[in-house]
Amino acid sequence: MSLDGYRIVVTGAGSGIGLRIAEVVRDAGADVLVSDVSEQALAPATAAGLAGVVADSSDEAQVAHLMKQVQEQLGGLDVLVNNAGIAGPTGPVEELDSDAWRRTFDVNIHGQFYAVKHALPLLRRSQDPSIVNLSSAAGRLGMSGRTPYSASKWAVVGFTKSLAVELGDEGIRVNAICPGAVDGPRIRGVIDAKAEMLGRPVEEITDLYLNQSSLRRFVTVDDVAALVLFVSGPGGRMISGQALAVDGNTEKLY
């Protein structure tokens, strides 16, 4: 699955899923630029030898600047990977902080809109353009205590499917990736918050999360990056408008 000659930008790629995606597509031959909210957030990506630009995905002016840097540093764009996202608050809906709710949407869906809006002029000049939006298993299933995150990730799927129709005549493919619980600091924080909300042991909530999927294990960043690699390149040339699950067959979220 070679991506030789492809130019790719990955948002929110200073660490975690985004960093691994950037590393995998780079190792497949792509020229890659990554972004994250601060120099500190970008540090792991920089240490991994990736070129980075500071850009808060919830700020349209910063996203517009990022796409100018894409043109200057990569000379164009073939694949936009909208990975930037936050977990948002956990708790009963009537107790959620309104600013935290808005911030979740500002990053998880408004940021994707800004990126697509400002990347389209570059993608339209590509020979094989595509957009990959990171959603979640929570973007197709309900999730108690996680309403802002789940609602924002459902919005990503609707955005993706609508864009696929809107941009299909131009040959621009648009897909969403819906990971299950991805092992790492973010899911561990969510589990801790959920345990506190329910007044139950962390170990018990961890077991619930593991048992969400038929395979009874957490998704890894490599699992997600492998799917992004496939849909971004020639192998995914007829895949568009899809919400692709990489979740070990998750049927219920806790």
C-alpha cells in the first residue's frame, strides 16, 4: 500500500492516534505535515521527525494558516486527515458545563468543517484527492454520560456522508473512521471519570469497556492507522461516503 508522491496533512497529530497515522503514511512514502494546538503538543511528532505547524483546529484563522503552510511546504495536498478531537466532559447532561459542551463541538466538528473548507482549493488540484474524518464508535451508538462527545461524533458521520455526495462529481472521496475504545491516556481518563460518575471501581469500568467488543480488547493506534492508510491510497479508490468501524465488533457502549 504505497503512498509514494502523496501529500498528506494530519490534524491533531502531535501524539496518540494522529501521530501514529502520520508515521504510517510517511513510512508508506507520503510527504506529511502535521498540526496540533501548541509547540508542546507537537513535541512528540517533532521528535519523530515530522514537520509540524501549530494550529488550533477550533480557530478558523489558524486552520486557514495551516493550509497555506501545506501549500508552501508540500506544494499541494492529496489527503486531508481530520484527526483533531477532544474527549469532552463526562457526566449527566444536566450537570455538564456549557462551555465544555461548546468546546467539544468546536474541536470535534467545527474544526473539521474549517479544515475541509480551506483544504478544498488544494484538494481540487490533486489527481487522487480524499478526506478522512475521524469519528468514533460513539458516532453510531449512544453513550450514557458522554453526550457531548457522542453527539459531536455523530455530526462527523453526517458531515462525511453529505460531503461525499457533494464532492463526488469532483472525484473527491470522503470517509469517516469510527474506532472503538483506543488504548491510551484519553480512554483511561474517560474510564476514570465514568467510574467517578457511577461510583464504581475503575477496574470494573475498564472491564465494561473491554467487553464492549466481541474481541474483548482495546483498539490500538496501529489498527486505526492501518485503515487510514488503506482508504487514503489507490486501494480505496471506490470507497467513499462510508463510516468505517475499527472496533472489534462493538454493539454497545458504556
